[in-house]
Amino acid sequence: MTMLDSSDLQSIWLTLKLASVTTVVLLLIATPLAWWLANSSKWYKSIASALVALPLVLPPSVLGFYLLLLLGPHGAVGALTQALHLGRLPFTFAGLVVGSVVFSLPFAVQPIQNAFEAIGKRPLEVAATLRANMWDRFMSVALPLARPGFITATILAFAHTVGEFGVVLMLGGNIDGETRVLSVAIYNHVEAMELEAAHLLAGGMVLFSFLVLLALYLVGGKWSKVAR
Amino acid sequence: MNGIQARFRMQLEGFALDANFEAPATGVTALFGPSGSGKTTLLRCVAGLERVAGKLQVNGEIWQDENSFMPTHNRPLGYVFQEASLFPHLSVRANLEYGYKRIAVLEQKVQLDHVVEWLGLGSLIERGDPAKLSGGERQRVAIGRALLTSPRILLMDEPLSALDANSKQEILPYLERLHRELNIPVLYVSHAMDEVARLADHLVLLEKGRVIASGGLHETLARLDLPTAHFDDAGAVIEAQLAEQDETYHLTCIDFAGGELWVGKVDRPLGSLVRARVLARDVSIATEMPHSSSISNILEGQISEIRDEGVDKVMLCITIGAQQVLLSRITRRSRDQLGLSLGQQVFAQVKSVALM
């Protein structure tokens, strides 16, 4: 551990904190959004689906650039946060959370939406004939049956946030202990020719990502057996 | 006003529903018709699972009219779907108790013990996971789950159609038992005449989204102006009583208003009520009492209706006694050779009787 200085450790801690907060916020936003997308037949559902999927195809720098404009002092959201005396979001941890949420949104929404769609209407109709009101049906039938989707969404959202670089760089900069996450720290090490430190962090990332994906496929395999 | 009064209208591309029917406060009312006739849609409308314009009153309570629509979860009904649709994430017991827990304690009139006994669910509860049950067992749990909400009306959407022949035979006795023990109206959707003949007391016939006839099972099945009288398995239903056992020949005599019939031995106590079905194609006609015939069931009656069927057949209604009616399908040539006419006294030879 000699090669990891306190700044690196702080980056690791910050990364885990950012990924955790982002995942929680994402689940809170993605669940109702996925429910609506799974059940709506409105014409603008396609537009919403496309918007949710947009971060999948856009370069993170593009996303980060527009978020910077939007959240900055002259942007609509920036003006709002300032009017509410919440301060500015860019170059703060909260700003990183906002960016990460947008960046990882499809990774949370799509598995949950697929899980809701796979349930179909029938179990909810059955619950309705058994006196469960809408909220009750959602809590007692839809949520438990969509569990595999939630597990996938949680793991993907967490892992994807850990791996994010472009949006953070555009939006959060490189402030030690505030916004310098692991991927940025690795970049800094490489820039400074500290290849051993870069190796240690990058190798750790590879290992972490592999373990996360392994867990995902193990859980997925278990669930597909149960479903059969 | 007890029972069900319903009127629904819906216009979809290629399908229009305009159905108006009533069902009595007790007994099984079958919604019968070919697939695509709208019977399942109609049942879903009664449950509030389908929202269409209409009016619905159940036991004097308005569930839907121009101004109001009671959501499904507020309607005191039990619904049995075609597939059992047990919740896979809940145990058999939790499935049974799902609805029970959601009604007021004072409304919990049907108890778990009763349902377990009625439907023989004891060993199924012990098995825990619904995935370990067979199709027929799952459907029994689904029926129990619906009954445990103490419903004031039971809706069943072809509960047997997804099952194989063995599972059907396993469930039918339970359905008949429910029929006797439940004091609530049952709406039973089916396209299988044998199920209807076995279970129903009233019949609502549907065709292309419209009700073409409704009434008591016996009267409706005997109406030659309806398509049901011209199915290959058209026939009459007889309510009878077990009257005598013949141990020597292994036969049982059943007795009904107007006569008696001998059938293959049935192991049930004397006096028990049985329902028999006599298919029109199994009834032939003689103008004089046949004295040497292998057919032992010969009933005297009067031709009460004659209707041509296709190019070569004729369907006859034979009234036996005061009100029992048999259907008989014969060829047009036989009718002419025997010179059969309305009001004539004839002898109906019954080749086969199916006890149900």
C-alpha cells in the first residue's frame, strides 16, 4: 500500500460514496419511470424511451458539456439552484451526483422496465380481484416479481458510476477530496508518469469490475432457474 | 333486487359488444358461445377489469352506471382465471390468504379451514411452493384463493380449458360441490357444452358480442331456434333421482318426472339427485311400442316441435310427461316414412345416457 497516498485513498472513498448515492437516487427515480414506461401506451412514451436511452450513445464529453451549461450560473437549472440558495452544482459533489444520475439512467431504468414488462398484466389483475388497491398491487406483486430487474439495475448503476470519467471531468473537474474520483486520479497518475500507482488503481478497477459482473451473472443464472 | 343485471356496450375495430343480460341470485349461469363471441370480455366487464360504457347492478348494488365506476378491488367478487395465475413469489398458503387478509375481519365469512376441506388443499399447502403443484392442483388453489375473499358473486373464466382431461375430471367434482354449497351467483364462461350441461342452471348464449338467448338450462337447450340445438352434441338434460339398483345386471334406475331410465351402475345412495344428458343423436323414434329391441330405455311422448336441419336431417322435440323434453335427430327420410307430425304420440328409444 506504500504507493497509495492519502489523496488516492480519498479518491477511492469518494468514488464509492458517489456510486452509492447515485445508485440510491437512481433507484428512486428509475422505479416510477420504468413503471410508467412499462405500462403506458401514450404516443410520447417513445420519446421518453429515446431520451432515457440517450446517455448510452452520447460521448460522455457531450453529456458533460451540456450538463455544465445547464447547471452553470447561466443555465436554467443553475439559475434555479441559485434562486433557491442551493449554490452552484458544477465542481461540487452534488453536481457529480446529478451528472452520474443522468449518465447511468438507462442502466437503471431498462432492467427494471424489462422486469415490469415481463410480469405482464395478469398477476396485477389477479391481485385487483383479490381486493388489492393500486399501491398495494405495486408493493405486494409488482416489486417482488421484478426483483431480478432491481438487482441488475443496482449492480449496473453502481458499477457504471464507478467507471465514469468523461462526465466527471467536464462537470466536476479535479478537486482533491471533493470531486477527484478514481478514474480521474488514474488519469492524473498517468499524466505524471506515476505508472505504478496508476497500475495499482487501474488493476483494482479491473478486478472490481470483474467481480461485480461475475456477481451479476451468478445472480442472473440463479433467477432464471427459479423462473423456470 | 337480487342477482345480476348487466348491460355493456363497446365498439372496437372488428368487434362490437352490445350485451344485455340478467342472472339469478343463486346457481350457475353459463356465458356460452364460440370463441370470439365476447364472453370473456363480458366477464371482465363485470369484474371491472375492462372499462366500457354500461350499467351493472349486483344484488341491488350499483357497480357501474353512467356516473360511477367501482374499481375492481372494491367489488366483492371472486375471479378464477383460465390459468391459475398463482403468485410465484408467494407460498401456497400465502396465495390462499392474499385476498383473505385484505377484507375486513367482519367480512371474513369463508375461513381457510373450510376452503381447505372443500377443495382438498391440505397436502397442497404443505408442499409450499406453487411451482411444485400440477395444473389441476394450482387451479384448485386459485379457486380457494378466490373463495377466501368471501365473494358475493363468483366469476369463472373457462377454469378448465387450460387443463388436460385428467385434471378436468379431478376438478369437476369440486366445482359441482361448490355449486351445491355456495349460496352466491356464479357466472361461468365456457365454450364446452359438456361442462355447461354438467354445471349450469341458467344459460346466456352469446354470438358476435350479442346475447341471443338466455334462460333456464333445460328450456334453453330444448329451443330448436337456437344454434345450441344443432350442434353435433346437442341434447337434453334431465334432473333425476336414483331410484333402484339392479345388482344382477349391474344397472341403476334413475327416475324423473315423466319416466325412468336404466343406466350403467352408479355407486351412489338411493334418492341422490343426478343429472343426465341425452344426446339428440342417441334418440331414435318409433311410432309403435317396439316389443323386441335391445334398447331398454323407451319413453313415450309427444312431438312438440319439428325443425329441418341441413339438407338431410330433422330435429324433433319430444315432450315426456308434463315438462321434460328430449331432442331427437333423425333423417328427413325417416320422418317422411314414419309420417311424423306435430302433436303425434311416439316412442323415443334412448341408446345412451350420460350421467354427470
